[in-house]
Amino acid sequence: MNNVFDFKRFGKYFAYDLNNAWSNYGISALVIGLLPLIMLIFSVVFELLLKGETAPMPLQVKFVLFSVAFFVVILSAPVKLYGRLTERRVGSDWLMIPASPFEKFLSMAIMLCVVLPVAVFGLFAVCDLLLGWIVPAYGGSMVRQAATDFPGMMALATSMNGTGITGGGFIALMFLSWCVSILPFGLGAICFKKGKAAKTILCIFALEVLLSILLVIIFKGGFDSGFDLGQKLERLLGDMTAGKVQFLINLFINVCYLVVVGGLLVALFFRIKTIKH
């Protein structure tokens, strides 16, 4: 068992991984986390130069800024954190670190799925809250507005799609969505030697096209063989109640997320296990 996982050894490697992450991505994380402050400074300067007065930043701008930060982190963080493992010198040194492949995989998964979003978006949220509280020119806080509107958005989502999602379920869904977004780029960072983010995007696009073609072929073959999809669905849904529909929708969403996240984690583990230089 010690050859697979040892808590003390994993703790030392995780501390090394944290220190390495700070060295490689610390400044970038700070810049992204402080984007509300940077945006405020530019906004105030340009408004004073052009209008001679300042006005509160629109809430829509803040949500757009958060979306930009989200995509920047996904595209840049995995490459900065682990992209150099495909280089001969850095990769060879990393392979010599006294930790098992599972421990290295677990540390990478925790770093990408937990530490990275908590550090970057936690700083972003704190910056947004403080500016909304202290600086009148910043206007209302995006985080506070989202928290205020959260119950209404949950009620609207439930009434529209009948999923009956709870607050905890929504948080879990957001976490799984983050994992689905970041893990492909983490896998691409340790698979491709150059153009890591671009090649990962191309692979995702190619996989989606392939799946679409397979679905078309399957359904077309079913119709050509006399398969009546409408009739089958009518029989299946004939005795459905609102509770059963809600259960099936939630089950489908959870299974899809777990299969995708699980598949990406397994692929990440085997890639780490098979890295050689």
C-alpha cells in the first residue's frame, strides 16, 4: 500500500506542488484575481479624461469580466502549472521525485479542481466585495448581487425545467462543470509538447463532431430499420409523473457529468503513469 499512497509522502509532494504552482502561476493568479480593481482603475481614468466625472461600473461589465477571467484561467493555468512536464529536463526531474504516480495524479487533480478555482476566484470575489463596499465608483458588488438573486434564479430554473435542484445541488453542479472545463486542458498540457491549449480545443471539437456523427448514424439506422422513436417515447413516457421526470432528468445530468469527469481523471492518471523521457 505504501508504494501506492503514503499520507506523509503525499503531504510533502503536495507542498512541493503548491510551491511550484505559486512560482509558475502565482503572479498570473494575482492579476486575474485583481481584475475588478484593474478594471476600476482604467474605468475611472478614462472617464475622468473624457467626461470629467465618474459613474458606477455597470453590473453587466463585471459579469463579462468574470467570464473572461474564467476562460483565461482554463486556457492558461494548466499549461503554466504542468506544461513543462513534456520537456525532457523538467520532466525527467519530475519523474525522479520520490512520490508514486497515484500521488502525483491526486495532487494534480486537487490543484486543478480545488486549489486553483478557490485561490483565483476567491480572490476575485473578495476584491469585488471590498470594492463594492468601499469604492462608490465601482458600484454594486457582482458577488453580492448574484447571492441576492440566487433564490429567485433557483425557483425560476426549477419551474422551467422541473429538475428541483437545491442550493447544494447547484454548487455540486458548478463544481462538476468546472472539472469538465479544466481537466481536458490539464490532460492536454501533459500530452502535447507545443500548442497545448489550441490542440486541446481542436481535440474537443473533433470529439464533439465524432459523437454527433455517431448519434446521427445510430438514429438514422434505427429509422431505416423500422424503429419508431416517437412511438417508443410515447410508451416510455405514458405512465410518467412529474416526480419520475424530475428523477430521470437529474439522473441523466449526474451520470453524464460523472462519466465525463471520471473518464478525464482516469485518462489523466494513465498519462501521468506512462510519462517517460
